[in-house]
Amino acid sequence: MTAVAKRNLGAIAALGVPVPRYDRETLEVRILHVGVGGFHRAHMAVYTDDVAAEGGGWGIRGAGLLEADRRIADTLLAQDCLYTVIERDSDGSRPRVVGSIVDFAFVAGDAEGFARLVADPNVSILSLTITEGGYSLVSRNPTIETIVSALDARRRAGGHPLTILSCDNLPGNGDVARDAITAVAETRPADLHGYVESACTFPNSMVDRITPQTKDDDRAWLRDAAGIEDGWPVVCETFRQWVVEDRFAAGRPRWEDVGVLFTDRVHDWELYKLRMLNAAHSCMAYLMALAGVVYVDEAMAIPAVRRYLEQLLETEAIPTLAEIPGYPAEDYAATVLRRFENSGVRDQIARLCIDGTAKFPSFLIPTIETQLAGGGSVPCAALALAAWSRYLGTVPAADRAPDSRGDRAIELARAALSDPLAFLELDAVFTAPLRESASFRNAFVAAHHDLAAHGSLGAIEGILVRA
């Protein structure tokens, strides 16, 4: 068994596993990343590793601001910050060792230590994967407060320009990061707000790669099949995409050389992803959970489910999108369905059921509003929402996926078992155009009754017959 470590790279390469061939000692730490989780290590760090392999000199230092980051810090530092990415598709698994992360600083509870990292003039990019909640200012947000204090230290150390690059999976992530940081900066001395406004940029980006949580089975596969011991490998699909605005204040790696798309149409790409990939995930989630299906690829093997998703994308989602020149929406939709068929990743339906109250307002409701405004029909979307209602109303609490905002939804879902329209009172999700639309109300009620009478697959078949 060969442990992932610098001293063992030659032995790992001899096992047939790709390893960094560049000299990691020559990489200059110009990216400081907050939130080194599985997605960052499967996405931005992989792109940066690819650039380094082509002669680029940028390296990443991870920064752990939370006590929960201690485990990843300990794991990476014990492995010289090397780790294994296992890319999986239906044809098999392919590991590679990634070397773009060259250091990790565990600075939980050490705001001054983090500030010194940010103030380093060699740092050109402060990148973030801190989840949607990490930007919330509902209460004093320790992450944003710590970042703003660090930016003040950078201002006082010379005010070098800095790009703050959100890699979180939310619309307008750069704008969200800017708004949160600016709001806190406005409560500090005026010079800080001026520095953020004049010297910092916040590019929007669209990030995409399915990256399930690493399981013990994944570590065991790496040991048994590849002969490699890794304390925390990353598992992901082979597909990856990163679309970014080219607004960098102090340079950036040549990510475009390894597949990153720089464009001023990030918003249109976001809508492609939200209304096709994310919406299709959420629309299948509760239907399949009610049917007892465990994995996404198993759902895709059911012909009716695939036809349902094809109809959702073709007749309800794509008509609401502005097509991106050179990237037809139909091609994107076909790619989405191929990704769902991936039996290597084994993406779980239960994962897709998390936080429906937060997801549907972005993923599906705008599509329905646009369709209704244009006189279009929304039977697939109505069925998905009815399935969500029945899921919340009938699945025992111990078996339900968590929903951080779901208490009110559960209450209304239970009422909807006898009066389906009661669920539409959930104004955190259902907007006035939906509640006031007779066609949507009728479609929702009919779907609710079909699910009760025929189950998920029967209700889907009914949709397809009436199409």
C-alpha cells in the first residue's frame, strides 16, 4: 500500500496513476482559498493543477476558518497537501493525484493569522467556497466579518489589488460576495470601503461538477484497486465546467488553456444550469423518493422517468431561456441527461431532496412564471411540486431529507393531503403569479390526486400520455 505523499509520487506513478510532473516547489502561492472541501478539490484545484502541468506557476494555499476545517487541514498536511481525485463514469474509475494545493493554514479562531495571509502582496486571488449560508448577513456572520477584517489588513499593508472569487453554486455568486463584504465594510472606517470599491473585483462564475461526499467505500476502492492510501480522496464525475467573468484585479492563471470559459454571459449560463440541470434534479428528486428509487442512474434507467425529464426540458425549460451562441440549449439538455445516467458516481436521490424550500424558488419557479406569462403549460413542473408536497406530508421525519427552512412547508403539506391547494400558501416558494393562475392551480391539484391514486410512476405515465 502506497500512501499519498511527496516522497511516494514516483511509486504511485509506477502504479499507473497520474501524478504531478511539475516541480511543486516552484509554484508561487498566489491563490488563497477559504473552504477547502470536496468541491474545491474536484473543481478549481483540478483546473489549477492542469495549468501547472502546462507550465503555469500558480499555487493554492488553503485556509481553514472554522473548527470543522481541522480534519481536512490535518489530512492534507500529513500528505504534503497532495490528494487523489477519483473520476467516475459508467465505464469505470480513474484516479489522479493533484498537487496544486501547496499549503494549508488552519486559522480557526485566529483572525490575525488569517489577516496576515490575505495581506500578503503575493496573493492575487482570494477564492471562496463557503456555501450559500456563508454569505448571509441575517446575523453577524463570522466568516464575512473575518474576511472584511483581513481586507482591512491588506489595505493597511499597501492596498494591493485583489480579486475575490466566489466558487459557490449560487446565482450571481460574485455579486453576492461583493454585497455581503461591502455591507460589512460600510460599518468599518471609510478607507476600507473605498479600498474594496476601488481595488477589489468580484467576478461572477458558474461552477459545475457533481461531487458526492467521500465514503469509506471510496477509500477502500482506492486501496484495493489502485494500491493507494489516501485519508480523504475526492470522488466526482468526469464532466466539469467553469464559466467566469474575466474581471481579475491582479492577474490569474491561464485557466482558459484547460477548458475554462471566460465570458460576459455568465448569467445566461447560470440560467442554463438552474433551469435544466438543477431543475431536473429537483423535479426527479421527490418523485423518485416516493417511488423508493435510491440512485439517480437507477431513475434514468426507467424509460418513463427519462421521457418525463426530456419533456420537462424540451417543452417547459428551454422555451424560457435565451440561447447562447454556439452552445444550443438542446445540446446542454442532452448533456444533462447523459450525466444523470452516470452509474459510476452513484449520486443519491436523498441528496437531491435536501432543502427543497431553498432550491425551488431559484430552480423551477421562474420557469413556471415565464411559461404562464407566455400562455405555456407546466404539467411536468406541477407534478414535481405536487410530489414535493406529498413527500413532506407523508414521509416520516426520520426518513426525510433535511430542509433548513422546511417547518412551514411540512405543516402545509400535511394540510394538502386533504386540500392540495393549501400547499400553495407557502409564500416562501409559491409566488402570486402561480397562486393566481387557474391553469397552474388545476395542474397542481390534478397532479396531487394522480400521485395519491397511482403513485409516482403512474402519475408520470399520465403526464406522458396527455402530452
